[in-house]
Amino acid sequence: MVIFGTALLAACYLAGIAVGEGIAVLIGVKANVGGVGIAMLLLIACLHFLQKRGWYAAETSKGVTFWAAMYIPVVVAMASTQNVIVAVRSGRLALIAAAVSFGVCILFISAINRVIERAHIASAPLEPVADAAAAVEVK
């Protein structure tokens, strides 16, 4: 099942890169636009979907956890290869694309957090409060 976690991560990465390339073509930029970030959002959504259905085994998490630990060094290496100065000099479109993708990521992360928080609140029943009132009267 460890390989399933790695395969899930790879599938999300490939889908995210494809979506990032598609966005780049749509806006006319010659670079991937947020593909790795989109991949991570897809991974979070897939993991939530699998956990909700009970299909996410503990062994599967080992494959995802290993590659999640590798995520930061990979992103740093990828970011170091991009020429930010050329992107900024190329015009406002690069800055607008960065701002829009940043805003979209904030909206998606906020929405995902709300969904997960509501699911946790709905699944945890509240304790009865009647006993607290009785305890106050005894004193």
C-alpha cells in the first residue's frame, strides 16, 4: 500500500502540471503557472475524499508522508531555476498571473479548511450540559 500513496502523489503531480501548462497556454505565458501548487491542492482533496470514504489505509500514508517530506527541497530547487527578474521585466502579465494564482490558492485553501472543519464539527457530538447546572446547585 506504500506504493499506492506514491502513485496517488504522482498522479496528482502530473495532473497539476498539466493544468498549470494549460493555464499558461490560456494566458500566453511560456512557463508552467502554479502546477506544483495545483498538484498539492489535488493531493489534499484526494486524501480527504479517500479518508471520508474509508479507503485511505495507514500504509498508504507512508508513501504520501515520504514524498511530502521531499516536497520543500523539490520546490526550492524548482524555484531556483526560474528567472524571476526576466518574468518581472516581461511586463505586467507575469505579475498579474502571480497575483491571481496566489489569490486563487488562498480561496481554495480557505474552502478546503472550511469543509474539513465542518466535517470534524459534525462528526464530534457535544456533551450534555445539564450535569453542569446540577453541580452548581449542589455547592
